[in-house]
Amino acid sequence: MNQTNVNPLVSICCLTYNHAPYIRDAIEGFLMQKTNFPVEILIHDDASTDGTADIIREYEAQYPDIIKPIYQTENQYSKGIKISQVYQFPRAKGKYIALCEGDDYWIDPYKLQKQVDFLEANPECTLCFHASKHVDASNPDIFYIHRPKKIPNNNKCEIKDVIIGGGGFITTNSMLFLKDYIIDKPDWVYKAPVGDGPLMLLLASYGSILYIDEIMSVYRINTQYSWNLSMKNKDKRKQHHYAILKMWNEFDKWSNKKYHKYVLYRKLKNRYHYFKFKLLNI
């Protein structure tokens, strides 16, 4: 990893909580990046109780100029605090921000270099993402490759693609984006029940988003504290569903209904899936 005393070009933002079985994979994926620019690794440990913080401290001792952790003594997520918005993004020094949670990891040592090169060559774009491998945490033999169903000829997606695709359109650990576009975020982003989906919407509102059709990361499904596992709780799923509908309504107003037909499609699709699972008692 290239590192100098100058400000980093990329800030890697990693959120972790009780990821002791996985956090080494995440950090090693950061450290193996081969770049011609400096990088910083910002890790936020949300008061883990399983030894995750001790593992992070090992790496911090080895790479004190690169790895910059925050160790919470009280869990912030349980207090309703948006960790990326409050603790991570404000301290990021890079022109670009890359995301990867502590139970996921990167598998291509040139991931960051490729994404930065693409965005530098396409200044009208605000975000770059790529294909990823989604793996069941309990059985790595169960997996699928996540990529857009339709890939534009110029590899540039627009906001309608993000809206229609919903929060799952882009795998979070594949995102690299320009920090300037998220400094002053509208209220609907802050109020949203999740962080990655609204972030994609906001960035796509300011420009095209670039897609690289290469598998450069692994996203673990059904880890103990994962979002997708928490959505198996019916009460949480109901709360999330109505909060997402509210987010779409507020985004629609914020964008002066410029994308209303796509928003309406997304809302109807969300409603369909929610009530299908409800009727099937899943």
C-alpha cells in the first residue's frame, strides 16, 4: 500500500461490531491494495464484546500512520446514531471514500486503483462500483455473483437505474465515491433507516455512476449481526418497510418529482414484496 505524509486520496471507511471471525479478512483486503496514491483506513468499532477491538489494535500497532480506529465504549448504533455520518465521513481526509464493513472483504489488490482511475477519467461521474460475490457466512459454497441485470454499453448507470434497482442495486463494499457530494446531505438522507441506499440515490442525483464488470469484493450474507439477518424479524421488517416508504416520499419531494414514475415503481415493488412475505408468514 502506497503511503506518504501527504493527505490520502482515498479514505477507507469500515464499520465493525462483533466481527472477530471476519475483521482480519477486511483489514488484509485494505492493506493489500496496490496504489500510486496514499490511503487511510478509518475503522469504527462500536463497542464490540468479542475481541474485535483487540484484533484492530494489533493492526493499528503495525500500521499507525495508516490505520486510524475509533473504539467506542458504548454501542452507538443502539442509540440511533448514524455512525458513518457522525464519526466516519467528517474525519475522512480523502478526495474519495471507499466503503467496506468489517464482515466483508476485498479480493482484488488493484480495486482502489481501478476505481480511482475510472473516476479521474470521467469527472461527470460521482460514484464507481463493481461486481461482487455474495457468500453465505455459514457455507461459503453457497454464493452468487451480484451485478446489474442490464449493463449499459458505456458502463455508466443513471439515477433511474438506482431507483428501480433499490437499495440492493449496488453492493456497499464495492462503492467508491467523491466525498464532496456528501458533505451537505439533505434531511431525507439523515432520516433514512439505512445508510447505503440513500447514499447511492444522493450521489446518482449529481452525476452518472460508473460500473466495472469485475468481481473485486466478497459480501457475507447472514452473519450474526448482519442487516439481512435482522430483517427476518417481522417487527423490524415492518418498521423498516414503512421508514423506507417515507424516505422515497421525501426523496420525491426533494427532487421535485423529477423521477416520480421511477419512485412510484420502486414503492409499488417494495409494497409487493413486503405483503408477499407477510401473507406467506415468512
